[in-house]
Amino acid sequence: MQTGKIGVTTENIFPIIKKFLYSDHEIFLRELISNAVDATQKLRTMASVGDYKGEVGDTKIYVSVDKKKKTIKVSDSGIGMTEEELDKYLNQIAFSSANDFLDKYKEQSNSIIGHFGLGFYSSFMVSDKVEVITRSYQDGAKAVKWSCDGSPEFTIEETVRERRGTDVILHIDKESKDFLEENKVEQLLKKYCKFLPVEIAFGNEKEWKDGKMVDTGKEKIINNTKPAWTLKPADLKEEDYNKFYRELYPSGDEPLFHIHLNVDYPFKLTGILYFPKIKSNIEIQKNKIQLYSNQVFVTDSVEGIVPEFLTLLHGVLDSPDIPLNVSRSYLQSDSNVKKISSHITKKVADRLNDIFKNNRDEFEKKWDSLKLFIEYGMITEEKFYEKVSKFALFKNADDKYFTYEEYEKIIKENQTDKNNSLIYLYSTNKTDQFSYIEKAKTKGYDVLMLDGQLDVHLINHLESKLKDSRFVRVDSDVIDKLIQKDEKREAKLPVEKQDDLRSVFNVRSKAKEMFNVTFETLDENESPIIITQSEFMRRMKDMSQMGGGMNFYGELPDSYNLVVNPNHQLVIKVSDDLYEAKGAELSANDTERKRLKEEIDFMENDQKKKKAEELSQLEKDDLEKLRKELSEIEDARKNILESYGSGNQIVKQLVDLALLSNNMLRGEELSTFVKRSVELL
């Protein structure tokens, strides 16, 4: 029997392992099974080149839990260890058996997980004692047992083991007793070992029989040793890819399509990425990509490892160049990871381009599901934008699809304004903005549908990319001002009468939204009143709702323009009726207004000739009194006009019709409108 101290530079190695070295205690099982896979793969490699001439036989790895003894056991039939190897690899922490093996079998060792180093010692995170029973594959080798209680002291002694291979027995400590539950162990095996290349057996399969679960006596194999990403694309059919997707995500829908990655240089990378179906704009699920190193699960939190937009994809990435290390935090700055990230971005763009070129009809059918992902990439990754902008699509209100270049050619002649800017008209809701879309179409304009969750951000991004171009929502102004030309139209109502009508049509003062009454000289066949919303304000509010750093705008009430057409016959009739009913009052008010303005102008001009210190208090008071009288007269006029408007059925009907066409008339107001419509008829 040999006793001694483990060769470490500090006697506090185990507290460091327990508390700091491993951030996640549950990975102890992954590390032990990965070592067992290594040992098995080494044996297979040696047998394949003739260095091992014995019977390979059953190479399954067996995991078992003994709740009474409070142990977890991991057994393999791999290469095993001699006493010297055991002493070297377990007692001198700086060594890793995988490194020695790789030096000798570089050509055949592609499947060796390796590079674990301290992996075995993760077992002390959950154990107060660890035993290793091992027997080397070498002829005449004796079985030996290594034992350590979590201090640097260990013992090595001869023992009995019938076959080659290794058993690692963990005596679980009190704090980690939940790892003695079979469900917990099975959960960990499925998480970390689901696709390891050696079969892992854990207990037996059970089935429901005679009202209870019965042991079938058949070994339960936890893992799929040949997952789809390890096979050649030529050996796989579409159904194989979909089957593997269902294996990864049992409750998921069929994916849109996949990308099979297989790179040998300048780094090794395999994997399958799937474009998932996104049922709604809000249903964005990140962290669905699983990261592996030689089929060993590393993490499913790939943010920072792959570009942000790629986290929307589903699937598997596997690379031995991704360090399977006790600390995952430096993955984000690892140079290999950065190269891999850049390569995946390129492969995704290339795959999308292939589909677009070879099957555009299919690409267009899937565009609405792909759009969110592609737009996210275009906004956040410059290189992705450069590649994808050549085949990214616009969809218009007639459900037709165009590349950016195709669409520019279609609208260039008709939708270039007087300042030589190309105006992209768009709608965010075909139903709510139907009347505006139709008006644009009658002018020969085309309208895009930009109703996605990221479209407001995409618009801002495209305006910085597309030269001399602006995006304008179709309801942000009257049709003649959406794309301003050099055309001029005379108003049938003079400015003075328009000023009076501004107060007449100001009947929305109690509304929670803010309404600003304005006049635009439109065609007499245009609507009498149109409601618009400023493109800038609406876009800022949209971005604030999406967390775009515009919180100030988000807190402001919705603001609209109530645009009156002074050339429409109904507006002219309202004006004529106003002066017929209130002409005398307004005329008297106007006479008094003019008198006060003349007196104020005379006094202001007179006082301008004097220095401030030369003005008497009486002069100042007289001027202030006149200004107050003018304000009162103007308020009186405004009250006359607003009172007339609020009592005029046609005025209220015209305003409500405009609200109704904009889907803004609801509840009691809608009921009142219906009743008034019947009365007017």
C-alpha cells in the first residue's frame, strides 16, 4: 500500500476547487463521464491501429446511484491505468493523460475529448471521499485502488477488478445529497452527455403495466452517439434534419430550413443551425443554440460567443477549438471563438443567398418568418448587412416582394420629391390605415408594409444607408404633402376665414390625445378633414416603447393633426353657415379688435421713440390695459366660434368621420356618432 501527498503547490487546492475553480457544481458528472469517454476512445483508437490486440467487447459507460451507500459510480471499459499512471495522473495535478496520448496518436485521435486537466477533481465539489478502481489494458496488469478524502493525503493499494477499465466512486457529501436522486442524475446526463460518442447506460427502461411502472430489464441508453451534425450532409435527408430538430426541441414546430456547418480550416467546426418558425413578433426565444466541444455539452448561453442576432437561431455548434474549460467567461474574448463567430455569420448569409437565388418563390413564402431574424442581423452586424442587403426583401401592401434595388427602380420616377429625395411610403397596419393606403395608390404611389417588431429600427438604419432617401408613414401627412412636389393650389377660403374655422373645428378639447387643427389646400374632391400624426414624433414614441432610449417621448401624450381642407364644399358650407348665424357678433367683435390693435400699434410706436426711463407709469399702464382688453376680445371671439362648433352637427360629424376612418372613434363617442348619423339622414 502506498500513501503520500498529492503534488500541488498549495495544500488548499480542494477548497479552491469547491468554491472558486468551478462555477457550476453539477458539471462534475460531465467531467467524469468525459474522462470515461476519453479512456474508451483511446482503446478504440489503439485497437484500430493494432496497438491493442485484445477483444474490445462492450464499451458502454455505466452510471449508477446507491442511495443507501450515498454513492454515485461511473464505470468504463476503456484503457484503464497502471499504478504508475494512476500516481502520475491523479497525484500530480499539472499533468493530463489526454495530452500524452495526443502526442502519440495525433492522426487517429480526432475523437478524443481531452484537455480536461483538472476535470477529475471537480468530483470533490460534491464528495467527501472519492475512490478510483482501475485496471490497465496491458497484459498482466493488476487492479489498483486510489482513495482520497478531500485532503492532499491519498492511498493507493492493490484490489480486484475483473476487466480492464476504471470505476470512479463518489461518496456524496451532506450538502450535495440531491445528486443521489435518480431523476436528478438522469437530468444531468441528458443535459451534458446526450450526444457523447460512447453509449452511456443508466438503469433500466421502465414501462407502464397493470397500473404501475415496471422494470423491463432492458438497459436505458441515455445518449445518441451519432447525432446528425457528426454525419456527412450527403448521408442525410431533409427528414433526418427535421428528426434531429425534434430530438433537440421535442415540443417545437418544424423549422423553416437548416444550415449544416462543416469546417476543417482555419479551425474545426461542425454543427447544424435551424431557422425556427416565429409565430408572432413578440415570440423571440434566445439561447436555443447548444454549444459542444467534441460532443461534450459546454453551454446553451451563447450570447457573446456568437453575434447577438444569431442567438435567435436554434441548433448545435461543436468545435474542439472552443475551450472546454472550468471558466467559461473568457470564451467571449477567445480568438478562436471570434473567428468561429465571424465564419458562422458568413455561412448564414451565404445559405440565405443560395435559397434566394435557387428558389426565390420559396424564399418569399418564408420571408415573413425570416424577416425578424434577418432585420436583427442587418441592424446589429455591419458585415451581415453588406451581404444580406442584396437579397433582403420589401413587401408592399399588395403582398408583392422586391429586393431593395428592385423597389428603388419601381418608385424612383413617381416618388422623388422636389428636393430630389426618394420617399418610401409605408404602412404599419393595413386595416387601420386602409384609407390612407388607397389615397396613395390613387396618386400612383406604392406603399410598403413595415409592420414588424424591428421595422422602426430598420427604417432608421436604412435612412443612414440608402442615399437621399426617407421613409414616411402613409398617415403622417395629407397625400399632397407626403411627397412634396412643386404643385401649388389656391384656397377658396381666405386666411381670415380659415383662422375662424380653426376654433370652430376645435371640438376635441376633452380627448386624451392632443389635436392641433391645421389647414392644407387640397383638391376639392379630397376628404374635408384628415387626421395625421407627425412622422418624427410617432417614430420616437415607437422607439421608446421598444426600449430605444427615447423615454422622454414615450411619456408624452399622443399628438395628432386635424387637417381641414378649405376647398371642400362641406367646409365652405360650415364657413358660410357660421357667418350667417354669427356674422353680426363676429363683425362687432372684429371692429373692436381692429380698433384695439390700432390703438396698441399707435402707443407702441410712440413709446419706441422714448427711452425706457422717460416712460411714465401711466403710459405703461394704459398700454397694458389695452393689451388686456384685446386678449379678452380675442378670447370672446374664440368662445363664440368654439361654442358654435360644439353645437353644430355637421362640424361634429365631419370630425367624427375623420376619427372613424383612422380607427379612433370608440365607445360612447362611436354610439353618439351612429345616433347623430341617423338623425342627419
